[in-house]
Amino acid sequence: MVQTALHFLSGMSARCFLFLCVLCALWVPLCNAACAEVDSDTEAVAGQGFKLGCISCKMRGEVEASAIVDWYFRAKGETEFVHIYNYDGEVSIIIDDRFDDRVDWNGSRKTTDLQDASIYIHNVTFNDSGVYRCFFRRTLSYASYEHETTASKVVHLTVVAKATRGTASIVSEVMMYVSIIGLQLWLLVEMIYCYRKIAAAGDEALRASAEEYLAIASESKDNCTGVQVAE
């Protein structure tokens, strides 16, 4: 039986093993997603809401940290940035009157270890066009000391009357759907291939077991005949 099992396992090809690995990867939940510094969108539509993205990842995720985030804004025609928003992980403060009741925190929640400092602007106006800058003040806590670091991101926002889609966006979406369909077809082909491979290996294992059983039975019969003759 051990030889039969080994023979069956040897019939599994590397392609089947790869297929099973892909299925396992698709079923494993993303418990602790990695941080990725994705750039913010830069075009907002007047009268609608808009998310100003700002992500600053820690170099070492295992190090405990806390951060404070400040947002600054320089409108078109202006030369200096104005402090408009502050968030420390618990309390948010809208500093500039132009954004009163229009800005909500849209980043990391229930933690002071801020890595996503995105904010959401309601009812965008043409006056919101300009340059935004988010500024991180992060404190890294080690066993015997603390280390202060800073990071900043800049977003050039343009407010338009009607949403437009660039060629790159359309091509990216098409390629995404093509990739998804291609992956599904590949999985289907591999599933059929592996099923046939496993079925063939199973039939061969059954034939080997039957031949082994007949050989043992024949040998036992010969031994019994030899014993009777000897008597």
C-alpha cells in the first residue's frame, strides 16, 4: 500500500502542484495587508466629494510608532502654504475657515500609528484647486530610545466641471479585465488537466494493486501446492 501511495503521488505533475498553490493563495485571507504608497488622484469634480490621498509607510513595520499629520494648502495665485488641518490619531481639527464642515479624516483609524493620512473633501469648489501637502511627524519607539522622523507628500489638485477619463485609465481598466479573464481560463484548463492526471494515476494505482494482489495469491497457491507434495 505504501508503494501504491508513492506511485500515486509521483503521478502528480509540477503543473498540478502550481495549480493547487494558486488556489491556496486565492483562498488565504489578507489578514495583515502590507503598506503601499499609492499616489493620490489629482482631478476632482465641482460639487462632488474627493479623497486627497496621502500614505507614508514605515520602513520597519514591527517598530511601534505614533504620528501626527498636518495638511497644508496653497491655492492658485498664492505663494505660501496655509495650515488647514491637523490630526493626531484621536482628534481632528479644521484650521482654515474655507474648509469648515467640509473635511473628514479618511486615513488610518483606531490607531496613533498613522500611515494613511488621507482626507475627504465634501462639496468641492473651483477655489479648492491648488497644491496640497500632507506632513507626517512620526515618533519611532525603540527599547531604549525614541527617534523622530518626518515625511511629506504633495498633491496637485485640479477641479473640473465634468469628469474626464484619460487614455491610461481606460487602457489600465481593459488590461485588468483581460488579466482576470485570462487567469480564470488558465485555472479552468489546469483544473481539467490535473483532474485527468489524477484520474489516470488513480487507475494505474488500482491496476498495480490488482496485479500485486494476484501475484501474492499465485505465490500463496504455489506454496500450498509445494507443502502438499512434500507431505
